[in-house]
Amino acid sequence: MNHSFLLIIALALKEFLALLRDKSSRFVLIGPPIAQLLVFGYAANYDLDNISVAIYNEDPGIASRELVSRIEGSPNINVLYTIEKESEIRPLIDNRDVLLVMHIDSQFSANIAIGESGVVQLLLDGRNSNTAMIALNYLRDIILVLNEEWRYQNLSQAPPAIIEERAWYNENLHSQWFIITGIVGLLTLVVTLIVTALSVAREREQGTFDQLLVTPVHPFYILIGKALPGLLIGLIEGAAIIGLAVWWFDIPLRGSLFALYLGLFLFLLSAVGVGLMISAICITQQQAVLGAFLFLVPAVILSGFATPIANMPDMVQLLTWLDPLKYFLVIIRSVFLEGGGLGLLWPQFWPMVIIALLSLAMAGWLFKHRMY
Amino acid sequence: MSFPVEVSDLSKSFKSGARSIQALENVNFKLSRGQVTGLIGPDGAGKTTLMRVLCGLFPIDTGEVKVLGLNATTDAEEVQSKVSYMPQRFGLYEDLSVQENLDLYADLKGLAVEKRAECYQTLMHLTGLAPFTDRLAGKLSGGMKQKLGLACALVVPPELLLLDEPTVGVDPVSRRELWEIVYQQVEETGMTVLLSTAYLDEAERCAEVILLHEGKVINQGSPEQFSEKLQGKTWLIESEQLTPRQLQLALSKRADVVDALIANEGVRVISGSTEVASIRKSFPSSIELKISAVTPIFEDAFISLLKKQGLHEVKTAIARHKEKTENANEVIIEVDNLQRRFGDFIAVNDVSFTVKRGEIFGLLGANGAGKSTTFRMLCGLLPLSAGELSVAGVDLRHAADQARQKVGYMAQKFSLYGNLSVIQNLRFYASAYGLFKEKQKERIEWAIEAFELGDYRQANAKELPLGYKQRLSFAVALMHEPDILFLDEPTSGVDPLARREFWARTNELAESGVTVLVTTHFMDEANYCDRLVIMASGTVLAQGTPLEMKKLAQSDSEVLPTMEEAFIYLIEQQGEDG
Amino acid sequence: MIDAARYQRLSGLIRKESLQIMRDPSSIAIAFVLPVVLLFLFGYGVSLDARNIPIGIVVEQPDAATQSLTGSFEQSDYFSPFYFQTIQQAEKALEKHKIDGIVWLKNDFARALFSKHDAVIAVRVNGVNSNQANLTLGYIRGTWLSWITHYAEAKGTELNMPIQLEHRVWFNPAVSSRLFLVPGVVAIIMTLIGTLLTALVVAREWDRGTMEALFVTPLRNVEFIAGKLIPYFILGMASLFLNFFLAIWLFKVPFEGSFWLLLLTGSLYMLVSLAVGLLISVMAKNQFVAGQIAIITGFLPAFILSGFIFDINSMPPAIQFITHIVPARYYVAILQTLFLAGDVWPVILANVAALLIMLVIFTRLVAKKTRKSLE
């Protein structure tokens, strides 16, 4: 076998051993991913299945009772209080006892009986406006259905039009499907970045870097030796989380696996490039952790992981072009849910190739010029 | 009057994974008031553990520890507020200035504000730190840090002062100054001092010595009591025909020689018995030996005591791998007007020297003298600011990778992969030096055999005893049979036994034609060098053979000064000139 | 006399710590740079409010009615519509992520309206981002409902809606996510300073061997803890002021509560975070591990489990239980209330009580673990 091949194997093996034989490094590779998968997988959820509601029903009629029983029957809603006075509304919302209060007008049933509209008022706690809007949508749906039924029963009026809604790719709109596919990108980025960003700093701190530089090994090989473990560990963890997403969280995988793994590979390559850049600049491990952290937080926030890029101001949207995670998230979500393949996704691939090439070249340059 | 420290039946063990390590075993001793006691022992003997137990920082398993009449385990806080302790790394805040460090310890120890000005003045004068009060502690040289650490420990003169290896990695001038300060304090305030050290020459400065080995007290007494037992067994052997190195090599292999150490132009020998006729007879009659008796010193006693403990058998089996070249005078390393600047600061200025094939060439100097910077430039780890250098005909920084194949390197601090096992480290470096498959196996077997690493094959490198770490580093540096060996303070912090072993191996290498460039703090080690340069504040102070150096410092008297005396003399000369 | 010595030790320690903070770029970075970066990212970069959602509109038979309907989509702030000739073209665009949804007016829309004919409106959304999809569906429905009501009125047709739904969103009538994200980020920043920074600096003392020297002085445990707490407390409060100022002045978040309550609850939370940081550092004694633990137990839960973005009530019971031991949970509730709702005493008192209990528990643990011993 070729000597340079054997040399690269030896270098990569050394990196692996240095990582895996150390208790705290092992912990970093295993602990955070598990914690994050569980936390994100179960806690990071936009679906509301326990909306706390108080009902203030001033109307003794049948219609209002039916409305209340519909609300109570909804699986997502938990009616906690039935109140009798208007003055009770304020404290319930102020104190966060309920997310919303439903106020049924005293003339509700009477109005409906004479063919007019009965008024229902919703008062929502806007301290988390996103949650408030989601809750509002749930209640609107219930009332919409009820409206159509009553119109049909009472007036045999058909609805002016039927809205036939269909959500593509995520038919039941599970937010878990969205979050967990995102975690594959998030976790592999964190792990790969930490592994590569710390590797040179650790050698510098322990003095082994000098020992390595006086050997005849060319810095280029050292760089490859440093890049390989991050890449491999990222691939393995990525594959493991993809497996969990499919078999544990039951998320459909509809598209081309080849496109997914090619995307993962390119994404990891750019993460390794960024990691090595941080690594080349930082002298101590603490600086490297901080550097990785300062890259990670914006990279995650600007990637569209939790909030859509389209909602960001234009200037910020331009910044997201530099974020490799942005491209990978499109790829993985598309492959998982939309059944995407290479043809559809190629606009996501080439920016990652460019980021990877630039960051690796940059890392190589920094590496050469900051060797002492 | 009670004793300031009374330790009886003290035992202490640590849990390390499933294993339990007995750090101290049945230790008994007392310290006498108002004198300096040395705690001496090889690495891993339990010196630091004992110090920490005395400070109440470790709970103990059994026994009783009384410090200043208080129980160190139960009344730890009381003890801690009464003693002063300087830990190994001096306990300084590197991002605080000299003054701020002092202020902190003055505050912590409750020195009244109105007394400070006078106290600081005395301390600054004593330590010579007065011009540097605004400098950050991290920017001080090792010697100055150590003096600042001592000053912090002395802001309020304690009844008991504990110093844990205060002189490790510190140059002779600073060491001497530290001792002066300690003695002055003892005289003025009558404090009791316990000081641990790996420098055996310092033992002679102590009123009493406690010799610790593998957690047990081997002996306690004055240094003279130790060396008395060797009366009539210590000799200086010289020969016109043999170099000291050859002589030492021959002598150290003999069973009736306990220890052989190069000293000046001869070899200092401890013999097994009081007669040396057998030694003389063992050499061919063509070789004339001049044997004269010398007075034993503490180091002699130490070595012979520990060797009796069955500790140690030097095996210099680094069998030669290459033919000695004919061209013995070939210049291998050439340094010409070397300069290195860091911003405004000139770390190395106008340094020139040459090293010939097969020489052991020493780079001596105080901390911050520019030794390590010079060294790093030679190894190609640091670019030069000006000047030229060549190692085996090239500048390693710009040379093709293959040029580095000729060079072996051993860094100042242990710098192999700590969580890789011995065998994994060897394998990796063998690959890094382009040795694969059969050749790799062969060299690894060689390394394990020659450096007696067999018992530690699977042990993590960072868990090795210091002496073994040093062997492993040495093995790695020799993996690829280099022509040139760079050794940066290879023996710093290593106990005397391991140092002897190390030099035996280095001597053997040099004898077989390997060029060795070495830096060291230990002045007695300069005797091993063929030639050396002494550096101070970035420039070369003197250059030549050890003998030439000593002659420079020789006053009217007949006695040749020791290397350490010569060194201090040269440094002080420069101080006066500059 | 004893008190004077104690005061001297404490002030010496505080002075030393403050000097170290000022000289360490990473402390400054964590205390002042990171907060500003985070505030800017969340204030400007992150928004859960959909605006100008690109939707495709397909009208198979255009007429006055369809024109009126598409007109109301165009007028809406929520949408920016694109027109397609056929549904196939629109679906292609949806596949390529050019648009996020389709409104498809089938056949003869106007004629089918108000008759008993088949469905006339088909809506497609990309469901990958389910939250966004839900919001989009809600906005489409809302636009449709208000259009049909007006349309019916204009045509004089009786459109009878038995239930008329009105809603009011209190505290945040404009429904701007920035208003609740920014106070939440303030809580996260305080967690970072209190927990991460403190964990790192105390671990550093172990790493560098200075702890050993500190121990062998008359310094007492309590003084050591206080000496660490006070400077970082001040640093954290300084950062709180900076954040508060940026939130109000730059991001125009209203502040309905009283300032002294902000100060009081802020101090309390800072103390809890500091105690957690100290606890981590005395247990880890190593900067690298301490940093990791601080991020995993401090930063991440503050982000996900505090109710800052995700609704705690909708989490599985096991995870809801865990959120109770996340101090950030209580402070996020306090901050969002103070900023948007005002001094709502029951909310504040309940959360302050929870924080007080945590403070007592954590400081006791710290005091117990910070024995002056190296083992």
C-alpha cells in the first residue's frame, strides 16, 4: 500500500484515539446529542395540545351549551374555569391561569334563533403571540365547522364555498416532523464543529503540535488527518439520527437517500472547513469553544431551523447565504418529506461546495501561516 | 516546647478508577522550630501529597497530623489561616500585576493597610521585583514568578512556611536568591520552613532532610548524617587517555560501582566498598587512572540509599544503528547572527555558533535568556526575524519534509498524546516518520526493549510516572534513528536517578556519532557537553568547552569552580558590564 | 476587629476578580458582545410572524367575483400573490419552493358560489414547516371569510353566519413575535453570564492551581463564595441594564411593569444563575467540562424548556416536570409579564417564590460542595 495513504490512516487513527480514549471528549460526543435529541424531539413543539381556556357564558340558551360542549370535547383544549362575572376575566389572563377566555354574549342563542349572528368574543394572552395565534386558529376551526353545520340544519343553506385544504408533504402538520429533520443538521453541525475546532487547540495546549510539526509529515496531511475524524463522526452521528427519525419518530423518508447523504457529506465538509479555520486561529481550547459557540448560535438561528428565513429582513436574509446549515436543512427536509432528489435540489448543493472549498482553503492557509 | 509539625502514623491513599494508590504509608516525623527542613524524594514519592495534608487540603486515612498544635484534618481552617503555603505553580494570578497579586494576599492575610508600604518595600527589595511592580505576573520569568510567589507567602510572616518544589525549572541565580530570602526570614522571624525539592544540591542547604520514597520516610537527619556513611567511598577518577564520557561509560557498567557521574575533567565515583584497587585493575594497564578521594555529598548518599531500595538498574542498550562517519569534524548545525523579535521585544539577538557531528552541544541560560526561542527556530517551529541558520545543510522551516527525517526532537514539557497508550504513541510517531509494517514493528520492539517500557505498553501516556514519560519521549525522538537530536530541557523536573539514566543513553548516542543539541537548567549537566554556549537576555555570553567556562570564572585560588559557580559568575559579570 | 479583617479579605477578593474580568477578553465577550449579538439576531433576524407569504393563485375562469377575491389577497399584508394559468404550473412552483401555498379557484367559481355545487376553492400549502403552514392556512381562511362577508353584503345576498367570532389579543395587539422574543432573550443572556461565565472562571482557578493557594489563607468558604458572586452579580446586572436599554430603545418593546421590580427579580435570577454556575464549577474543576455542562444544563434548557418559544403546557408530562427545575422558566414568565403585561402580582409572586426556593437549594449545595479540600 501507498505510504501516504498509510500515513493518513495513522494520522486519522491518532485523532480518533485521542478523542475516544478521553472521558470528557467521549461525553461531548454522546451526551449533548442525546440530550438535544430528546429535548428537541419532545419539547420543541409548536403544536398545542393543552390550551387552557376559561368560558364566560352569559347565555342560558341551547346554542351556547352546544358550543361549550364542542369546545370541551376538543382534544386540544382544556376548559379549566367556568366564570360568571366579567371581572373574573382579567385576573385569569393576567395570572397566566388560562391562555384565553371565551366570552359568549347573553343574546347568543336568541340571535341565532332569529337567524342573526350570535357573538362570541375570544380574549387571548399575547405574551407569547405565536402561541396565541395558534390557539386562535384552533378555535376558529371549531367555530367554522359548527357554523356550517348549523346553517345547514337550521336554514338548509349550503356554505358559499367549500374550502378544500390540503397540506402537502406533512399532511397532518406535525411540527415534530419539521423539528426533528432540522435536528439532524443541527447536531451534526455541533459535533463536527466542536471536534474539529478543538483538535488543533488541544494539541497546541498539550504541546503535541510542535512534536508533530518536527516530523516529516507535510502540513497538508496533518490537515487531512484533522478533517477526517470530524467528517466521519459527523456522518455516523448524522446516520444514527436519521435512523432514529425514521424508526423511532416515524417520520417518512420519501426521497433519494443518495441526495441526502451527498448533501450531508458536503455540509459536513463545510462544517469541517469552518471548524479547522477556528482551530487554526485559536490557541487555547477555551478560545476554540467560544469561537465555535459564536459561529454556532448565528448559524442555527439564521438557518431556518426554527423560524422561516422568509420572515427575516432582507439584509439578514443576505447573511443566510453564508450559512451551510441553511442549504442542508432544505435538502434534508425535502428528501425526507417532499421526496426530493438531486434534480430538484441542485441549487442547494453548489453553494455548499463553494463554502466547503473556500473554508478549507482558508483553513489551509491559516494553518500554514499560524504554525507557531 | 512543642514541635511546629508532628506527624504520626499518617497513611493516605487515592482511588483512581478501580485501583487504589497508596500515596503515603505510615509516615512519622517531627519538624524542629526555626529551621529549614528539606523534603526530598524522587517524583511520585508523595512530597506534594504530604504538603497538602499538612495544609489540611486532603483528608487522611489514618494517623494524626498536628500543625502548630492544631489537628490539620479537623481544624483545617485554623491551620490554613496560620501557615503560609506556596504550591508548585506558585499560586499566582497571571493576569494580575505584581502589585495586585501582593495586594490580594495582603488583604487575604489581613495585613493592616498602614503597615503595607513598609512591608512591600522590604519584600520588593528582598526579591528584586521593585522595578516590575506593574508588570503582569504572567509576563514574569520563571525565577521572578517564584520570588513573587514567595513574597505573597511572606506578606505576613507565618510561623510555618511550606514551599512545594519552589525551585523547579528555575535557573541557578534565582535559586540562590530564593535560598537567601528564605534564610533571612528564618533568622529574622524564627519561622519554620518545610521545603520540598528535587534538586539534591539544595539538600545541603537544609538544616535537616527528610528522605521520602514511595510514600515512606526512609530517613531523617542532617545532610551530614546522610553523607557520613559514605565516608571513604567517593572518588574522583581521571585519565589522560580517555574522555570523561568514555571513562564514565566504562565505570558505570561495573558491579562494584554504585554511581559514576561526570564531574569536571573526570568521573566522580561511589564505590561499593572503601577500596578502589579492583576498579583500577579492571582497566588495561596502558590506561593510566588518577584516583583521588573526595568528600561525600548528600547526592551520593541519596543515590546509594535509593539504589539500595532496589530501584534501579541502568540499561544502556540503545545499540548503535549507524556507522560512525569518518568526517568527524563536519559542521552539522550552523547558526549565524540569529535574531528573533516579538513586537518590540528582542528575544534572541545576534546569536552565532556551530555544532560538529557527534558533539553534545549545550545551550545554558537563565529563564527568559532566549534558549527556547533559539531552539524553536532551529527546529523550524518559529520563523527567524534575521540571520541565518542551517541544520544538516537546510533551514528546517523551509526545507522539504524529508529533511526533518534526520532530526529527532524532545520538547520541554511532556508532549506526546496523553490519552493514547504507550504503544499507540509509538505506532503513531513511527508512521509519522514514514516507518510502516515490518520496519515499524521492529523499531517499536526496539523502543520498548531499550527503554524498558514493556510493563507499560497499554498504559495511557499521561498516567506514566514522570521518568517513564521522559523515556517514552526519548524513544519517540529516536524512533527513526536521527542524525541530529534536539533536546529541550529534557531533565527538567526529573529526579536524579532518571537524569543519570537519561545521560547514560545520550552519551552512548553521542559516542556513536549522533549530534546532540541540548538545553538545560542543571549546571552539573553542562559537564556532559563537549561544548556549550551560555545565553543571557537573548545574547551569547560565553562559548566553549565546560573547562574553558570554568576557567573564565576561576579566581586566584587553585580550586576550579563548579559549573554552577561559573554560570553565576558569568551572569553577574554581565550584569555589572551592562 | 474580626469584622474588619473579614471585610478586607472580601474586598481584596472582589478587587482581584474585577481586575481579572476587565483583563480577560472572553469575559467581556460573554458579558457584552454575545448579548448584543443575540439581541440583534432575535430582534431583527428571528420572527415567527409571517408577512408577505408567497402564494400562487390559479383562477380557471376569471370574472368580477374572482377579481374581487384575488384583490383582497393582494391587499393583505400577509400575502404576496403570484398568478398561474394552470394548477400544474402552480404545483411545480410549490415543489420548487417558489411559493408556500396555492389558492385554486376551480371551474366557474362565481357561478358555483352560493349554489349547491361542488367545492370551488382548493387550498394547498407546503406543510414541511407545520407552524408556518398552520398560520398560512389561518390567514387564507381569514381573508376568505372577510371577503365573502363583504361580498355577500354588497350583493345583497343574505349570508348568515350563526356564530360571529371576534378576538382581541391582550398585551400584544399587533401580534409581533419580537415583543415576546426579546424579553426571553434577556433571560437567556442572564443565564449565560451567570452560569457559563461563572462556571468557567471558577474552574479556571482549579485549572491554574490558584485555588490551592487561596485555600491556605485565612479566607473562609462564605467569603470565597461571596467574593465570586458579587463581581459577577454586578457584571450581570450591568448586562441587564444594557439589554433593557436595547430592548426598549432599539426594539421598541413596551415596558408596562415597574423598574424596581425588574431590578429586584433580575437580581434574584442573577443570584440563582450564579449559584448554578458555581455549583457546576466546584463539581467539574476543569474548564472544558465545566463549559460543556454549563451549555447543556444552562443554555439549552433556557432556550427550549423555559417557555421562551415553545409552550410548556404542550410538552409531554415528563418534560414538563423537568421544566420545573429550570430556573429560566420562572424568569422568562416574570420578564414577559413585566414587559408586556405589567406588575401582575400573582404571576410575579409565584415565580419569585419558586426562584427563592431554588436559590436556597443551590446555595446550600454550593456551600456544601465548596469545602476547602482538594478531594
